[in-house]
Amino acid sequence: MIVTELKLLRWADLFLNALIDPRALYRQIARREPKAFALSFVVPAAVAAFNILTLSLLGKETGFFYYKITYGWILVFLYEALIALLSAALMDMAAQFFGYRGNIRDFITLVNFSLFPKIFILPLVYIFRIFNFAPLFFYTFFSMALLVWSALIAIQAISEMQPAGLGRATLIYLFPLLLVGTVLFFMFILLVICGVGYLAG
């Protein structure tokens, strides 16, 4: 069964659509041809590996590189996967708040595939590392640019998934960031108040 799916190359369309047609990506996910949920976790695994290799280009490597590419890769992959799961759960909650149907499985799949552009960080930074032309600056610049690309993929796919316009899909996508930012802001305010009270006492 798995070998047959690999030969049909329908799985390759998921990765291609993630880059060029996010709406088609969701339609393929909804058809369950192929089953994309488990396959989507290949993306954060690849992103973790490419990030570690890219950061390794920017510094002088020692024997610690082995640990980074093995244990470090597992750690970063688990972090990326956990963030994707939490973000998808919060997006699903936001979608239900707006009156749309919940489907956390598809949200997780979409969030994972939306990370796919981040694998291009390695070849992009490598070019500037070869010429030793501000590689750290371009690492930061390309990281931000690829993050925006990932966000656009997710927003368009969410708009296709739910009967929502791009504006509401953007709110659904940004909900995890807004929620976490708000919580952290109030935590900071409370810490400041407690600190001032401690010093005043």
C-alpha cells in the first residue's frame, strides 16, 4: 500500500501545492489522497535539519556538531512539532469561535505544510556564506521573508478550508500569536507590579 502510494507520486503534489497553490493543497488534504496527516510531519523534521545546518554554516564547527545534528535535530523537531500542534489547536478554536466547523486534524496538516518554504533557508544563506558577505544579516532577512511566505500559505489554505475571506482567515491564523502575546504582556505587567511592591516593602 505504502509502496503503491510512493509510485503514484500524489504525495509530491502536496509539497508542490504548498509552494504554488495553497488552495489546491487544502483540497487535496480534504480528499485524503494521499493521507497527508502523517506525511505532513516530514516538513517540520526537514525544517529542523535545515535550520541546524544553516546555523552551522554561520559559526566555526567543533566536535559538538555531531550532537547538534543528532540530539539537537530531535530536540528542534519536537519543538517545531509542538508549536505546530498548539498553533493548530488555537486556530481551530478561533475558527469555531467565528462559527465555522472545527477540524483540528486538517489544521495540523495545513500548519505543517505551510512551514515548507523554510527549507530554502540553507541554499539562500549558503550563497552569501560562500562569498562571506554578511551571512548573519541575510540569515535574519531570509528567515523573516520565509516566515511571511509560510503565513501566506496558511492563510490562503485556511480561507479555502473555511467559508471565510482572507481577512477572517488572517485573524484565525494570527489568533495564537495574539493570545500568547496578550498573556505574556499581562504576565509582564504583573511581574513589574510584584517587583515594585517587593522593593517598596
